[in-house]
Amino acid sequence: MKPEILYGIHPVLEALRARRRTFHELYVIDQIPRRLQVILNLAEVMKIPVKMLQRLRLTATAGSEHHQGIAASVSAYPTQNLVDILNKTCSKEIGAFLLLLDNVLDPHNLGALVRTALCAGIDGIVIPQDRSASPTPAVSRASAGAMEHIALVRVNNLTNTIKRLKEQGIWVCGLDQHAARSVFSMDFKGPVAIVIGGEEKGIRPLVKKTCDVLIRIPQQGPVSSLNASVAGAVAVYEAFRQRCGFG
């Protein structure tokens, strides 16, 4: 597959630490800031070629002005297999903890959700091939490099995937602002998957219908709904709180 250009300190550093991508070449601004030294040290240990570039050339190479003086030519993002993730969770006493995203088209929202998922111990994120932002370098930057560590699965049909998870004994909870049940009254202890909808339309009707239960985040005030990444963070961290025995 065609190489990608990662850019920004956190994405490049976390990709080096994760060791899931092949690094072809590292591009560094010619006046090297001290904060890049950790990356350069790792590159030296891993025998990655380093090329010094002037700022304008680096910006052109990265395809963004937000490169923070560093970019890298790397192999394509390594998505995971759902079966492998489920097999790894079999030994977990409390069961699988998954995040499913439907219609999340904004790369910044995807990046924020990935970062939250990694911090909350999500075993894997599932996104559809269509109707979803892709795991691009921009998403890695929005996730502060968390995408380089998370297990991310792309599926052809999210509804069929939900049915498959249910057959495996995983309770599937869809977030919907019109649901009768509050997220804070839901029992998340056990194998669970949380479905988050997109920025405008939320979860698609068929996906919603396939969920075991729909839950909402209580709100006050004139704004009709939370941003997708914020809503996802609230739901995921409520599940995390319960599963880890906090409070």
C-alpha cells in the first residue's frame, strides 16, 4: 500500500513507540528544536534515515502547516481483525469493552473519540468502511497519537457486526438523545459495546433498531445535543467508572 506522511510530534513519537508501522524516512526541520530530540534518539536506535528540510519544504511534504517541525514517511495504518480482538478479550473477567462509531465523519471527532477510548481501556473501535472518517494522519494528530496504539477495525456492514457481537454475548448500547433510559442508570459491567452516532443525524435507524438498548445523556439548556466526541466521552467514561469500580 502507498506510504502515508505522519506529521506532528505526538503522532510520530507514538507511532515509533507503538512499532506497528514501518518507518521509511524521517523529515525534520533544519533548525531542530530541543523537544524533537526524543524522536531523533529513537530514530537512531531504529536506524531510520533522517532528512533535514527547510520549513516550506517540510510543510509541503507534510501537507500541513501543523507539523511542529517533524514528519515521517510510514506504512499505511494497520487496522485490526474483529475476531482477533474478541479472542483477546475472552480471558477478561469483566468481558469485552468495545466502541462502535456510526456516521462519525469529522476527523477531529474521530481523533478525540480514539483518544478517549485509549484512555478508558477500550479493547477495540469498530467503524464502517463507508459513512465514516478514515484513520488518516490528520486523525492521528487529532488523537495526539493515540490512534497509533488503539485497535481499530473497519467493517463492511455495521448492522451485521452488531448482530455478530450479540451472538457472542456482548450487550450493545446505542446512544440516542431521545431514549427513555439514562446512561447513568445503565449497567455496563460485563461484555459491552457502546454505539456512538455522527454529528448531525446520530445513529442510523437500522443500526439503532439492532442495538439491545438505547440510552441518552441527560441535558439541560437550549442546545439540542452534545458534540459526538463529547457525548462519546461521557458514555465511555461512565462505563469505565463502573467497570473499574470507581464511585
